[in-house]
Amino acid sequence: METAILSGLDASKALYQSLEERIARLKDQNITPGLAAVLVGNNPASEIYVKNKTKKFEALGLKTDVFRLEESVSEDELLSLILDLNKNADFHGILVQLPLPKHINSEKVLNAIVSTKDVDGFHPENAGLLSIGKPRFIPCTPKGIIFILKHFKIDLTGKHVVVIGRSNIVGRPISILASLKDLGNATVTLCHSGTKDLKYFSKQADVLVAALGSPEFVDASYIKEGACLIDVGINRVEQDGKSKIVGDINQESVSGIASALTPVPKGIGPMTIAMLVENTVLSAELLLN
Ligand code: GUN
């Protein structure tokens, strides 16, 4: 079987085209959607993620500022920055890049972001709205997964979606999204580190979402022929003395068995960034209504 490669670059391009008009309409009213990105410490991966996100905002003529804080910053100082950003009308979205240093309570920090600027969709109010089927800001990676599937005309209705990983960032929200009538209408199984006989479940998947953060964990023995595979992993590994990025799926192993596969890189990564832009534009629009 030929495995179709679902390019996140192609799908995100389509989204950016549809955003141009929305951004122009906002600019006609003297509104430039703005994102405040908060980066704490010197985590190299976080530095790259934030750079990629802000680069895209700049390329689209949107406002973006990075607020850098030392690794040793106190929780109170970080909270005080967030309260300032909550009140700053230049920013329609606030993103605190995770993970935060261990001495900071991430939950407390994320909850301090006013829910109307929570473009990551991590605030309990937005998570709650999603879980009752009335989403406002949907977390960017799950939203990007739904978008890329729609873009490539892969319908989830009645399919069995199996998710591996239950994080609040990807696994849990994608399991909710895929189950909602309007967005996925799929039957969903959420697997995690406590799941017994993972292969029993993963082999039943029509669509398998690998979001466990373990390099090339899923190989051919975990899937059924013709499955559509969504690889959320971004893992840096050393191979032959060189550093490279691999996903949670062993792409070589599943090639020719899966019907479709998102590559790493250039798969779900660009979709996450595109959805952050979309959520920030949405936030600016909601303010007008
Ligand atoms: N760290 C890993 N993924 C994400 C994300 O989507 N948003 C933020 N803020 N931090 C992350």
C-alpha cells in the first residue's frame, strides 16, 4: 500500500491564505493581532519553539514580543508579568512556553492568564468549554490535527480514533475534539502509560495519534494495515554522532502499511504554529464582537 504523506506545510499554507482576509479586516479597524510570548530560562528546545512561533507572526505582519525571564525568576515576578500582559491591549494572546522551571507552579501560572487571551487553550475555563462541546480557544496541536485531517479529506465520522498519551496539551484535548459531533464524530480510545496491552488497542485504530513523547515508539507491530497515523512527537536523538529530530512513530517501519502519515518534521509542528496564529486572530475578533 502506498502511504500518503500529509504535509503540514501544505495544510498550514491553506490556513494562512484563509487568514489573510481576516487579518486585513482587523487592520482596517486599526487592530493588529498581537501575541506576548513568555520564555523562562534557557531550555534550548523552548528557545527554538518560541523563535519559530514569533517568526511566523512577524512574517504575517502581526505584533509579537518575547518576554524573557531568568531561570531563577520567582513565581511572584512571573505572575506579576502575566497580570500586566492581561491588561495590555496590544496583546490579544499570551503564551507561556512550557515546561517552566521546577520551582514554579505551572498550573498557577497558566490559570493566571486571563481566559480571553489564553490562545494556548490551557486555562480551565477553555478546557471546560471544550469538554462540554462549546470550544473557544482549542489547544493548538489538537486543533492542528483536526485541521490537517480535514485538509486531506480524511473524515473521522464513525472511525475509531486511538490516542496514545493523555497530556493536557495534546492527548486529552484531541480525544475530546475527535469525539465531538461537529468536529470529529469518532469513537475514541485514550491510551496512556497505565494501559495494559497497548497493541490490542492501537491495532484497532483507523486513526492513531501518537503523542507520548517517546522516540520512534510506534512501529509496524502497533498498527493495522491502512491506518492513518498522526505523529505528534518532536524528539531530539543522537544518531551516528549527529543530532536529529524524530517523531513518536518509526516512520520507516510503518511506511507501506499505513494509508497516510504525518511526517516529522514538517507535519504536525507547522500546524501547531498555524493554529496559534489562528487563535490569536480569533481572540482579536472576539474582542470586537
Ligand atoms: N510546550 C510544548 N507544547 C507547547 C504548547 O503547545 N504551548 C506551550 N505554551 N508550551 C508548549
